[in-house]
Amino acid sequence: MVVQDYGVWKATPVRYTFEGRDQDSISPHLSLFYTDNEEGEGRAAINIKSGDRQESRLAYWTVPNFTHPITDKLSALSPGFALLADTPEQGPDGLALDFIRGNLFNRGSGRILPHDVDGPNNDILDELKPLLDRALAAKATVYIFGSAFDNGKGIHNVHQNQGNPARFSRDNGVFQDGALFLGFEDHFEAVFIGFASQAVHTEDGPGDDAGQPIPRTGYRTWANFLAPEAREADKEGAEIADSPVLIAEALVNPEGPDGQPGAAPETVTLHNRSDLNVDLDGWKIRNRAAQEQPLPAGLTLAAGKKLVVEVPKAPLSNKGGTITLLDGKGLKVHGVSYTKEQARARGGTVVWAN
């Protein structure tokens, strides 16, 4: 755990300021001010430009209607800062965030954005300001993940904190990513920010390897992954660039006619959307608790076909969870999440749009 005082702040936003290119062109921030049950205002210092001189742009994802098992845990928090390091909330089944392992968003839906340039809808400020204006007008609740600073009244590192290049590798770790969630009256919205120079795949660990890029040299960055030409070829082109095989649906804790669970095996359905056969030798399916189900040795998924895989070694919780597909090198190919409500609907069948 290398990000100090990592946790989440539940509060009410009151105002924000930001530094444009004329105020700070090197290390600008957007400052979101908030109140909780304690006296005084707190400040979230949100990076709006990378300190990497060769690649200063950001990777940005926004989810307008965020559904994930973490939302129940967020709603249950009390106002104020909750320290997550070295607690049961740390790790794959807790509140701590991991962009790569938590399946919080569709990776291919992101954008690579500069700090502040002329024109509409083409930089990070164009994305953040309207969202925060709506949150302020609606008196939404904010949940800010990062690390506490300024004698415990501020929070920063509100971005991905793994996969950094060598210069910033000391900050790398797993389950310590920052993000911003907005709780409106009837839904959640989420904002995830990374640096374009960070790695798409990182080491699970343990020890100093955790959160380091895979491989250490020549790794794929978000800038590579979210290349404009890939997005134009297919709206999920970045996902397909890793593999054409996606998780299409799952049968979670299925019930029998008498309403009792365990009437049928839990399954995950994979879909090969390409016109080529895909070798699945060595691939695995991982659940939220990091349990893994190896696929049968020598398996090939034919072009355009679906494959139903039983997952007894990676049971799927009916309380919500994540499902991740790993290739033969252990790299994430695709990932999805589901809530307790989704698991209860349709006899336990959860379907994702592909």
C-alpha cells in the first residue's frame, strides 16, 4: 500500500474552482470544496493535467447511470472521511477501488483529453464543469476516493494510482485508485480519471510488484488503448484490440421451481464477436473474490459463436460481484459487474450489451 491515508470522503459539494492554461500550465488542478458533519470546508484537489512531460493528457471515463455492487456500500457510509487502508474494506470485496480489477467501467468508452484548449467538448474542463454544475444544483452527495492531506481536511490522488512509468513507480499499488461518485436522488454518476501514460495492465503483486506495468518496458498505455482510429472503427474498438471475446451473460445462483438456489450450475457465457477463431488455451474466469475458473485445455471459440462455461471454482455471489476474463498470459481481456438486484432478476440471468 503506497498511497498514504487512502480512503473515501462522503460530503456535500458547495463550489469549485479550476486552473486554466493561463493560471497553471504545468500542474493545474480543479478544486472541489465540500462540507460534512465537521466544521469548515474540505477541498478535493483533482488533477486536470499529468505531470509527465512527454504525455500530459488524461484518460477520462464518465458513467452517467452507474450501477455496481459498490453503490450499496457508498450509500451506507456516514458523512466524513473513511480510511480504507489496512481494513476489511481494502481488497477485491471491499470499498477500495481498482480500475483494472474492479470492472467499474467499460475501458473502451474512455477518451484521451488535454487540459485546456480552444473549442467545445475537447478537453477535461469541458467534461468536468457541466457535471459538477449539475451536482451542485441538485445538492448531490459526493463520494471522493483518494488520499487525505492538509491535516485531514483535504483529499488528492483522485485518479488511477497504478501503472505509472518509472519516474512515478513508487506510487504504484493495487486497490488504491481514486475516483469521484455523485449520488443524485434516483441514481449514481461516476467519474474516473487516469493518466494517458499509465499502463492498461498491471501486476497483481504481492509486494513491490503490485500495480507495476506489465511488462515493465514496452507496455500498453491508455493513450495507445484509446487511440482515435480504434474508436472510429468500432465503438468498443479498444476492447476488441485486446481480444474479440467478451463476457455476454452469466447465470448467477440460479433458483429452481421451488425457489431454492443451486438448481443448476452457475455459468458464464463468452461471445466471440470476430470473424476469426480464438484460441482460449490457458484462459481463466475470475470472480470478485479473486477465485479463478480455468477454461478447458486446448479450447477454441469459433468465429461468431458463444460458449457457456460452468464456474464451480469461481462461484458468483448473488449479492453482486464482478466477472473478469483473463487470457493465457493472465492479462485482463474483458470485465463486467452486476448488482444484487440484477442477480435476483430473471431467474439469476444477467445480460450485458455487447
